[in-house]
Amino acid sequence: MDPFSAEGELLNIHNAFHQGQYENVVEFDTSSFSPENTLTARVLKLRAKIALGQTEEVLAEIEGETEDVPDLAAIKVLAQQAAGDEAVALKAAEELAEKESENGTVQVLVSTVLQSHGKSEEALALLAKHQGNLEAVAVIVQIHLQQNRTDLALKEAQAARRWAQDSLLVNLAESWVGMRMGGEKYQSAYYVYEELASVPSTTSAYSLVGQAVSEIHLGRLPEAEVALQTALEKYPNDAQVIANALVLNVLSGKDATELTSKLEKAQPDHALLTDLAEKSALFDTAAAKYAPKVSS
């Protein structure tokens, strides 16, 4: 295979993964890839399967290979975390971070697991060892945004722009930061997601949700509804699609009961449901303090 063609094919599978086209990634033909590119593509395929909820299949597929291949050991950690074996995943992640900190896949996947356990500094320390790994940059940006350090997230995205130029991940990272900064940045973020959603080959739940959220911030609720309705039709069981449609219904003054039930079935521990339960409990506690006391 032409090396330039092979490089282009690897870029295609990378882009498909980061656009949320997980089914396409799993089905991608990598039979003509070089051994090095085959491993990179296999990691993306395994990650796509995890994203699709096929964690048990992934764990079975890589059984016996993780001792000798750090990339697959990182996949195992991610799969364990996704399967709910959080304590096991954290212990393995910390051990892998110590032994294989120079491996790019380990940096990205292990830092993701560490961050999910609230170990932001450990995750950032691991990611800081990357050598021109755009996905590591993207995770750094996400962590800084979760820390409410938009300034650091912006600095990281801008630095990546200087050496990665018009990469998809740089565009996405800047759109994440833009959504937090607000103002005219909402429009810039909208253009990124709208471009992805407008091409059938790149349309995904991720691109449609990103477009809809941008529209919501811009005050264009009817347009956001169109994007989310399209997403619901294509991906009826996607928790993020359902959650954002639920939020839009609330903002539009519409009944969200059906979507709430649907989200509870799709992902009972979704952050939106957890937050709503916590807020409801706090409200009940506060309300109880002011409940009228009736003496007999």
C-alpha cells in the first residue's frame, strides 16, 4: 500500500473515532495497514467497541495480550472502568501510569480513568509527558474545563493550534473552550459542529448534539430542536442525545417526563439524573425547615 495512502487511511479512522462514528470505526478495513498502524487502528476499534457498550467483548478479545502490549493494557483499564469495576481499574491505572508513562495510548486512556476518579493532578502529570500527541492535548483541555480553568484550557488549545494547525481535534478543542467562554465563541463552535453534521459521512450523535447545544446558547431553540430530533431519530438510545433533548424541553417549557424516563432506562447513572436527584434532595431538606408545624 502507498505509504501516503496508508497515512490518509489512518487519519480517516482517527477522525471517524473523534466524530463519534463508532460503528464505522469498528467496521473499518485495516487489513493492508503496516504492523505499527494496525496496532493504532486496533486500539481505536477497541475503544469504539467500549463506547458502544461492548466491554465484555473487548476484555475477552485482549485476554492474554495485555502483559506485553502497553496499549492493550490501557484498553483493559478503560474497559474495566466502563464495566463498573472502578476500584480494579484505578489500581491498574496507577500501576500502568508508573510503568508505561511514555506510551501515548497509556497517557490518554489512563489519564481518562484517573480523572474519572477525581485525580486531576495525577492525570495532568501523566499527560504532560506527551510528545506531540493531539489527543493528549484534547484530554488536557477537557480536564482544565472540568476544573473551571478556562484560561488554561484556552492556552493549551492555542498552543496546539500553532503546531497542529487545522486538525479536527484542535478545532473540537477550541469549540469546547468557546462554549465555555461564550459570546461570539458560541457561533464559532456552531460552525465546527454544523460542518460535521452537514456531511452525511461525518454526521454522528456527537456532531448533532454539539450543533444543538451551540444553537441553544445562541438562543435558537427551534433550530436546536430540529438537530436533536434528527439525532433522536438516528440514535434513539444514545444517553447524551436524550439528555440534551430533555434539557431543551425544559428550556422550551415542554413536558420532559417521557425523556426523563427514557434517560433512566438508557443510563440510570447519567450525570444529569444524578444532579437532579441531588438538587431534589437538597430542596426537600430546605423545604422541610419551613414546613408549617401544626399543633394537635
